[in-house]
Amino acid sequence: MGVGGNWAKQVGRIFTSSLSDFNPFRGDEPYLSIDIGSSTIKLLEVSGRAGQLRVMNAAMLPTPPSAIQNNMVYETSAVADATRALAESRGIKARKVVTAVPGPAVIIKRVTLPAQSARELENTILFEAGNFIPEDLENVNLDYQITDYLDDGKRMEVLLVAAKKDIVASYTEAVRAAGMTPMVVDVDYFALENMFETNYQAPPDRAIALVNIGARYSSINILRNGRSTFTGDVPVGGRDISDGLMRDLGIGSEDAETLKSGGSLPSIPADQAAPVIDAAAAALIDEIHHALSFFWTAATDETIDHIYLSGGVARMPGLAQQLSERVGAPAEIANPFAHLTVDRAVDTPQFREQAADFAVAMGLATRRPDDK
Ligand SMILES: Nc1ncnc2c1ncn2[C@@H]1O[C@H](COP(=O)(O)OP(=O)(O)OP(=O)(O)O)[C@@H](O)[C@H]1O
Ligand SMILES: [Mg+2]
């Protein structure tokens, strides 16, 4: 007996603020999902509950340079000002926020324990977490979730999640400084999984890789039978592609952005740029392929059946195709809004083009402080 994908919605509850939030009419109250990346801040205003979410606003803006470093918010006021400006630009009134810490900032452990009651488990975790988590427990927020029962219920598989308190605080402080209230802090891996569950059906006996390629790192969540069996990240992203183009073509970062997204530069003939772009993309694909093989194929002899790509880099022309050929499985760009109602004013061609950038933010929109 497993708990299905439900655990993903619970992980991160320890990071939830302890604010009492009881309000019987709250179901329709709009919440903000804010995904603070190193390259862009993505914001969604979403009302309703999981299964009937309605997107009222979607906005994104560049993150102030060097505001995010070592997986935490270094420049609180710069991020807060940008976030506030983003909300104000859309006349957004909602103040309650669900945000995420980056996967690389989080330690995730899967442990198998003898079956025990909830209270016993809490004690076991308190006593034993130190053996699993290579950090002083004083300094971390810790959460756990039973993910499966094994051996006819004699043992259980427990997922432990720990995040350094100062990293979590750097995100919640930025949200507070923007005049908003952090209600839930999630982890991007779990948000991706909730995005997938909201919009797609996991076929039985299939392994599906969710791959979110951002500017700094790529998050991977591998689902088997609809349940997460692996989460991890690779420290490569769009910035590495830009660095390669800037180095090999002697161009600046704006020109690199133009080339990455399929544009051309008057100063560089297309036949000179193309092989350099291909090589930079191939290097990224290699890293992701390697990670997928290492994380998955090394543990089982099964193959990955399908890849859903998201994050800004997913939109790089030809990238999904290249990854598909390399891994030997179909790869498609995820549509995080396939099963959501999107207000007409939001549903612009630009929003549709950038939809995959909002994958993490959309997954965050499924979270509420009282998740069960
Ligand atoms: N059309 C496009 N083609 C290629 N790359 C793109 C395109 N649009 C955006 N990118 C790249 O995507 C990256 C930004 O994606 P995203 O917003 O997902 O990153 P982020 O969340 O800020 O980064 P991280 O989570 O790694 O800190 C940048 O490197 C940007 O150059
Ligand atoms: Mg990101």
C-alpha cells in the first residue's frame, strides 16, 4: 500500500509558517506562487484548489544580478523590490505566498524503517535523523513522510527532507520584505511533481523523468508508476551555454541570449555561430543524459520512457529533440497549464511561449498550509 503522489504535497510542511490560517471561505482566496530563480523571478496569482485552479496573473522579470548565490537569497532588498514591482505591475492584491528553496539546497534521504505508529516514527526520526542528515540538526528544518510500505506492511519507506534554516529564511525574508506573507516553502523537485500530477496522467509501469533546466542547475525527478523514486540535480543550465558562446564567439551576454533562443547577430555569420551553439547545447545534454543514466539506469535495468522538460532552457530550439535522441526516449516541453483555467487577459501568445518557465511556480500553486 502506498500513499500515491500525495506525499509530495506534504513535503515542505515543516517549512510552513505556523500562522493560524483558518478561514472557511479561503478555498477561493488567491495565493501567489513565487519561484525565485537566479535568472528570473516567476510569479503566478492563482485562486481555487488543486483540480480547479484558475490563473489570474502570470508575470516574470529578471532577477537582479548576483542576488542569488550559493542557493540562497543574498540581496534581500533587491529581490524584494523586484518581487514587489512584479506584483504591482499587475495590480495584484494577494499577499499570501507559496515559494520554494532550490533543490540543491536540500538534503533528501530515503530510509527504510520497521513499521511503527505515527508517534513512534516521530521519535525515531528525532533520535535518528542525525544518522541520516550530515548537518547539525539545530541548523536545519526537517520534514519526513511515509512514502511506501514494504514486506506486507512490516517495513516502511520514509522520505526525509532537510534544509538549512538560514537558506529557508533567506527566501522567506525576501518575501516578507516585499510586503507579502510566506505561508508555505516547498522544494522545486516536489513542485515539479505536483505540476505533472495536475496536468498529466502517469501511465502504469512507466518511468517518467521531469527535467527542469534553469540558469544554474537542472532539477530531475524520476517517477515510476506515478510515484517519485528519485530526485536530484545537475549543476548545469543556461548560464553554461551562455558562457560557452561568450567564450568561443567573443560576444556579450545579451548577444548570447539572442543566439540561444534562435536569433541571429549581424556580427556573426549563422554558419559560424551554429556549430558553437550546437556544441554548447550538446555539452548540457551530455550532462543531463549522464545524470539520468547515473540516477536511474545504474539502479535498475529499466529505461526512461518519457521526458517532460521545463525551465527557460527547455525552449531552446532543438534542445528537446537532441535530449530525446541522446536518451532514446520521447522528450516534450511540459505545459504546466494544460489542466488549469487561464484568464483571458493572461493567456497571451507570450505567456503560451513562456509557459514551461512557470512549471515550478505552477506546482507551488497546488500547495496550501493545511495540505493533508
Ligand atoms: N528561448 C530560450 N532559448 C534558450 N534559452 C532560454 C530561452 N529562454 C530563456 N532561456 C534561458 O533560460 C534560463 C532561465 O530559465 P529559468 O527562468 O528557468 O531559470 P532560473 O529559474 O532563474 O534559474 P535557476 O533556477 O537555475 O536559478 C536562462 O539561462 C535563459 O538564458
Ligand atoms: Mg529555476
